[in-house]
Amino acid sequence: MSPNLPSILNPTEEDIALLLAAKVHVGSKSRVHLINIGKTWEMLVLAARIIAAVDPNDVCVISASPYEHRAVLQYTASTGAQAIVGRFTLGSFTNYVARSFKEPRLVVVTDSRANIHAIKEASYANAAFIAFCDVDSPLNL
């Protein structure tokens, strides 16, 4: 589908059907925004390649919403990454004296609006971050 990706990373019909079933292409409940599924697939592949390039011990996955806790905990249990579910404690990446101090190289955030403090702290600690967002997410920090 995409000329920039190797053929093995191109989406199959099943992948597109799963994205459509998950309503990834519909942006907002109040207003209809249609999102390009091809670009979404390319960004997912890019995020997967970045996560695969980093040692799992240096990845921290953060979820504030209770709907995402189970997925984050299952991911971290199977890969060995660190998880922060629930409320993010300020200073977790910048205050080395804190009990919850972590030094991740990559921070993955499940919702950019709910986890804005984690994104800001990751930038202060010079850690890269990947944030999943929707059309209602703010573009500035």
C-alpha cells in the first residue's frame, strides 16, 4: 500500500478490517472527522519500530485511564517494560531522591490529554515519548 514501507510492513486486508472495526478512522463523537487509515498505519509501524529498537527495561508505559490499565499491564508483563498505571507521580523522571524514580529512554503514553504531566517530565528528562491521541487532543504542551 505504501511505497515507503517494506512489503512485509504493508497492511493486509485483515489489518484494515480490524482498524475499521475499531473505528480508528472516526475522529470525534461530536463532530465527524475522518482520519486517513493509511497514515495511521504508517505511524503505528513507526511507533512499533521505535519501541522495538529500545531495550524493554528502558521503556515506561503510562496510563491514567482505568480502561487502559489491563492492556498496559499485560504489555509490560510480556515485554519486561515498566508500567505506571493510575495517577502519575510528579518527579518520577526528574527527582532522583523519590522512591518512584525511573530513568526511561522511551515513554509511551496512552492518552496525551490525561497524561500531560508525564509528557512534560519526559521532555525535562530528555526521554523520547510516544503519545497516542485523537482529534480532540491538544497540539501544544
